[in-house]
Amino acid sequence: MSFTTQEWRAKAKYFGFMGHQIAYWTGGDADAKPLLLVHGYPTCAWDWASVWEVLGAKHRLIACDMLGFGLSDKPRSGYSIHLQTDVQEALLAHLGIGEFDALVHDYGVSVGQELIARQQEGSSAESLGQMVFLNGGIFPAQHRPVTMQKIGVSPIGFLLGWLMNRERFGTSFSQVFGPDTKPSEAELDAFWSFIAHNGGKRIMHKLLHYIADRRTHQQRWEAALVGAEAKIGLINGALDPVSGKHAYDMWREVVPDARHHLIPTIGHYPQVEAPEEVAAMALEWLAG
């Protein structure tokens, strides 16, 4: 990582959103085109720490912990992808951002798809440029949830917070990484510290509402990709059991003219497992 968690926490800024405090970070070249970084579940903007400095050499970076994640407020209910997209747009407005590109991962891919859909219908996000996707449930039919996610969306989902601790998190989370790129115990400690912050365990199942959102809005969000084919790309870790090569193959089928890059040896967190390759490919595409 380019930063320690203490350094990352110290760099956090905050803005108000619907009565809640949202943690966010800015960095990189202040005169370059803004790049919005949208994180996944169950982690937070800390996911981008390994690529922050490389991406920041070419872009003005903007990232937040979405509502319910990381250092942001964690209300007991009310979560949806549409709301989290509103958070991203509010952050951009707060910073006075005009044109921007985006790099999105996991939970964040749905936020990205909603941004594209809003742009296409003319309701907002008119200044969105290119978007690079990393592993995520872009196509609901290809999403293969892990056991903890299955528990979280079941009628006994409320038990997830009681069952989850650092040890169980480490076991479950490590399963989505490649066999040779699994997180160290120190890295797991760091991820867990942000998840557990401010009572985060108690709402882990609430945040999983995004799985239902993806089914509900599947047609809208997949159509958004087709309409944006010329300005999107996917960087995919092939060994991800949740959204690996099977999801990459679907991408190539649905948007055959969109950019694509498969990394054969890694899993669900490309920006953590192969930060140099991911940053280089993303910057190449965005420069084009």
C-alpha cells in the first residue's frame, strides 16, 4: 500500500449528505482531468490506496466512502444503488467538478452503470466521460455470491453482523483473491478496521440490497453499457469466483466493441492484487 491506514484516515475530508457525513479523499494532479474512483462491498475507498499515486500522476483523484462504508456514517437502513449514485453526484457537485472519468469496482460497477444510464436519459451525469470497470456484478446472471453474501440476503440476514468477526471476515474475503495474491494478515486487519468502524458489522446485510437492485434494474443497466460501448472498458481478474472469467466472457458477448483486458492469475480485487498492471491499463485507456 502507498499509505498506512493511519495516514489514509488523516487525509479524510467530510461533506454533508442528507443529514449524514460522507468521508472523501482528493489527490493527484489538481490541473488534470478528474477521475472518480468508486469502491466495492464490503470495503471502502481504501481499496484504491495501492494505485492512488500512479493514477494521481495523470489525474485529479476523487474518492469517497459511500454511505454505510468505511469512515462515512452508517445509518441502520435505506440503502440502494440509486442513493449511492446520488452520493457520488453530490460529492462531484460539492467539489465543483465538471467533466470527469470514472474507475469502478464491485458494488461500484452498479453505481457506474446507473451514472451512465442517467447520462443517456439526460437526467444528470452529463459531464461523465470514459468509464473503466473492474470485477463486479455487471451482469446479474453471472454473479456468484459467496456464502456470507447468501446468508446476508436470506431471511436470517440480520445474523450476519452477529456471525462476522475479524477471523471469519479474513477467511471469507480471502476466498475471492487469486491463489498467489491473497491479502496478508496485516492487509486483512486494515480492511476489517474500516468495515468495523462505527458499528459497521450491524449493517453489513443491509448493504447487500444491491444484489436485489441489480436484478430489478438489470435491463436498464445492461442497456446503458450497450449505449456507452465506445467509451467503456473492463479489466478483469480471471480467477475471481464471484465475477471472474465467466463475467468477462459475458462482457465480450454483450459489448463486443468495448475494451477488455483479462488478467489470468488474479481474483476479485485487481487494483489490490495487480496494482501496477491495472493502473497502467486504466491510464492507457483513459488517455485515449
